[in-house]
Amino acid sequence: MQKVTKNYTALWQGSIPNIAWGTLALLLMIVCGYILVVSSTLAGLISYPFASIICTYLCFASFTIQHDAGHGNIFKMGSALKPLENAIGWVASIPLLVSPYRLFKTIHDRHHAFTNDPERDPDHFSFGTKWYQILLNTYYMPLKYLIMALTTLRHIKIFRDTYISSALYLLLVLGSLAVLAFHGYTSEVFTFALIPTVITTFLLVIFFDYVPHHPHKSQGRYHNTRIYPSKILNILLLGQNYHLIHHMYPRLPWYTYQTVFYKILPDLKAHGAPIEYMTSDRSPSFMKSANAHNLQNGGRSVNMLLKVVDIEALTEDSVAVSFALPVAENLIFRAGQYITISKWLAGEQHTRCYSLCSSPHNTLLKIAVRGTYNGLVSTYINNDLQVGNELIIQGPFGDFVYPPITPRNIQALVLIAGGSGITPMLSILLSSLQQNDDMPIHLVYAARSADNIMFFDVIETLRCANPERLTVAYVVKDLVSHKLATVGRLNSALLEALLPMLGENADKTQSHATEFYVCGPEGLKNEALNALTANSIANERVHIEQFIPTITHPQGALHKIGITLKDGHKHVLNVASNQTVLEVAKANGVMLPHACGSGTCGTCKFKIDSGQTSDISDTIPGITADEQTAGFTLACQCKPQSDLVLSGM
């Protein structure tokens, strides 16, 4: 991967015009084109088939107008002409027949927020990869928008707010065509409207969805969409061969994509963006870039859909799940790290952290999950997940790693695990045993009972294969007849008895050169820390697994945030300067308009009526520097520096 030395983050903002004259010129061309084609055809100057071909391209171009209006790219925020933008969007939607502007705008924001997420991306292909399945998808997509708005998304107010306008639009447009056909203009309805719309629907879905995002796996900002540079295609497809530029910076009008592409090309190459070429003399060729479906950052990170290839029952309430990595690739991670798994359940996206229990040298990623009471994700994985399913995987994360981040002399290794806390320990155990040295390893594993010991067979195989290096002590609470287990509760005294480097008679030289790893329930962690502290073990030798909290803990003074939504509803929140307005709103059950939550889509834009906020980074594409200067913010990025009054857009 190349090193980027120039700051490219703000270059895109310099390409945003105050008025998108190119888009307005395209709109004028479309209107004039329809007038000329219809009048010339009716006058007998051009044939009906030729008129239908022209209208197909005019219809295709109309979508670009609707698309730019939906992203707010025609007039800058705060412009007196801004209300005209929605009117333009509605006019441009007329040739498309089944694409109500307001519904499209709302659901397209969701596509940007959740690109390539099979359960949340409305543009995700769901019928397969064969040509007839792809064809079926192209005509199902507009219907899918309506179905989603009426079913899975109906609990979200911004979608319910589109119902009336969508119904009126469909009634007006389709009703008008029916009236014209009834009065003898059937040929004209097919020539100027139905046939162009049928062909355009196919072309739009292919060139806006299927081709740009294929194979629909990657979630990464630089990798979830491709680019295939071509001056000719830039004209024919109205910039959509640079679709990645649009996804990275959705506030850019269509005719600026190519210019911005060349401005930031070194940055794109450095991040491994899938750039493909239409000519045979350049590589990679069209649809052949491995970067569209491979690991990122030279194999050091994964942010994509991975397929489940094996599910193994470990105990009555736990399973091991293995995921296949892209062909010929290994994820570079350190033993002890974790990944996150995301799944749409019960009307929400849920993300959970699970430690990797496979060796860093394994070509499969493996986690182990114990079902918990009322645990949506863990219950799903244990009861419903099947081989062949795909889940969104991100990672690796965490600094609970072996070897430690800071190199030092290590003479012994102690792993103290409780329950499912064995998962990172197994990875550490496998990794340490693969090293060519004689360092002793001690594993202490506490469980409710012998039947609840996860990976028992694996651990025993390792113990028997390494009798000189590995000692294992199982501690179970319940009374059982198990020759390998110690019955009781793991506490400080028992730890000192089980570990030779602890206690009054321990070799202090060895104890101070031992690395300790602890993962398990809070009680076990506290007992382990008490024992280690009592034996004067240095803090840097002790590693405690702690996953990142999902809610930012407030620091400093709380600021009063008054919010007035577009529908008139008002809310008051208390938000600290290190928190965002959106995360506090969600924690308090206040539903603010939002989609991605990361500043990409711009759905949660608010006007700051009074108060001060921290500046939003120019790497966030959902808002421009000019919009911030004009007093706008994004709830998902807004960190208050004083009391605030916000009003919805």
C-alpha cells in the first residue's frame, strides 16, 4: 500500500458549486428533449421506435436530476432557491413513473448509510447472481422500495411521512397514463412512457446498483463501490462510472465526479480502491479488481460480509462458528483480539464483540458464542444461524494481545479464564504453543460445571501434546465426578494454590517475569486482580480484557439541548461535550431522523438556532464546511460546547 503524504480530505468541498448549473442545464435539455420528441413524433417527423429510444435516454437522465435533488446538490444549503430543489426533484421523477421523489430521497439515503448490507441496504440484490436472477432484481427494486416503506421501515417516521405524497404521485402519474390510453393514445403511452421506463429501470439498477457494488460484500468506504474510468462512459452514464466518488462524497453534483476522481487519485490508490479499466492494456480490467471483495489495509482489517462455513456445538448453550476469508487471504491479527458481528434483529441493527479463538495463522476466522438470557445476537447465533449464512464482520480490535504490545522478557505465561472468557485465551494458547521455545504456560479455567467447559477436547489435546510446557487446572462450582476438575469457586487463595509463581513460597524472580492474562465475569476478574496485587505483580504484566462500551460516558458539564423536529415535536436532552446529540437521544428513546450514524448520508442535519458546537471534521461527507459556517450540523457528529437550540430540516 502506498503512503499518502498529501491531505485529500477537503479537496472535494472545493468542487461543490453554489448552484449546480450543469444539473440545471441537464434538466433544461431533458424538458426540451421531451417537447421536441413528442411534437416531432406526433407530426410524423420521426418514427415511434426511434422516439422511444430517445425517450429512454431522457428518462435515464431524469433520474440523475432526481438523484442530485435528493442529495441536496442543486442549491447550497441556506440558499433562497433551496425550496425549488424539491420541486425539481418531483418534476424529474415524472418520467420514471414508479419513483415518488420523496420516498426515493428517503430510501436512497438508507442505501448510502448501509451500502452492501443485505438486511438494511434497499438496493442490495437478494435473488442471486445468475443473469435471470439479476434481471428479476432490476424490476423488483422499485417495488421493493414501496414494500420496505410499508413493512420493515414503517416504524420509522420519515418513511411514514412519505406515504401521502407517494400515493398522490402514483395516482396522478399512472392515472394520467390510464386516461390517455382510454382516450386512444395507447401507442403514445407505450412509446413515450412505458417502454422507456421499463428499459430505464433495468439500466438504472444495473449501472447504479449492480455493477458499482458487485460483489456486494465490502463495507469499507474506499471499497464498497468501484470506479471504471472512461470519458465516453462519463458522458453516457452521466458520471456513474465514478460511482465510488459519489458514495465517498454524496454532496457532489454528478458532473464533478470525474474531476474529483483525478484530484484524489493518489489517495484512492493508496487505500486500494477498486479502480478498473475498460481497455485491455490496463489492469485490473472491468469487474476484475480484487479490492472490491478482499481484505483491507494489506490484510490487516476486515469490513465485509463473510460466509459461515462451520458451526460446531461446544456445550448445550454454546457453539463455535467459523467464517471463510477471501480466497488466498489471511487476516493479520494478534492472538487475543476480537471482531464485531452485526445482525438485524427485532427491527434494529445489533453489533456484538466476540473474541477470536483461532490462531493468527489459521485461514478461517473462528469465534465461540455462549447463549445468554435475553441475548438477541447470542441466541440467534446459537439457535438460528446456519452454514452458508453471511454476517457483517469488522476487525480486528483490542489490545488484549499476546505477545504484549511492549516487548519484554517473559519467562512464563498465565491464562485465567472464566466461562466464555476462554475464547481469547484459546487463541493466545495456540499462538504461544506454536512458538519455538520452552516457556511454561499455565491455564486456569473456571466454569459452572464440567459440562460447561468450552473447547474441553481441544484444550486436552494441547495439554497431552505439550506435557512439559502446558498445565491446565479446571475449577467448577458444581459437585461432579470429574478427575480433571477442582470443585469450588475460583478465588485469590485457590489461584495462589494453583499457580506456582504465586503464594508465600513462590519464586519471585519468576513471578515478576510472568505475563498474566485474565478474561471472564467481573467477580473472577476482581479475585484474580486481588491475588496478583497481593503478590506484587506489576500492572504492566497484567492484561484484563475489556470490550469498548457502546455509549460514551459523559465527561464534564452537561449542556441543555433543545430540539424542535420538523413536525413540531420538541425534546430536551442533557449532552456532555464528549458525546453526540444522536447517541444521547437514542439512549433516551428520542427518535431523531437519522440513518448511518456516521456522517455519511446527512439525514440527521439540523439548523443551529443558538449555541456552540465542536467543528465537524472535513472528512465527514454528509456536511460541508460552508454548511457548518451557515449554522448547520449533523446530530450524529454534533458535540455541544454550550447549551444548544436545534431545529429539524
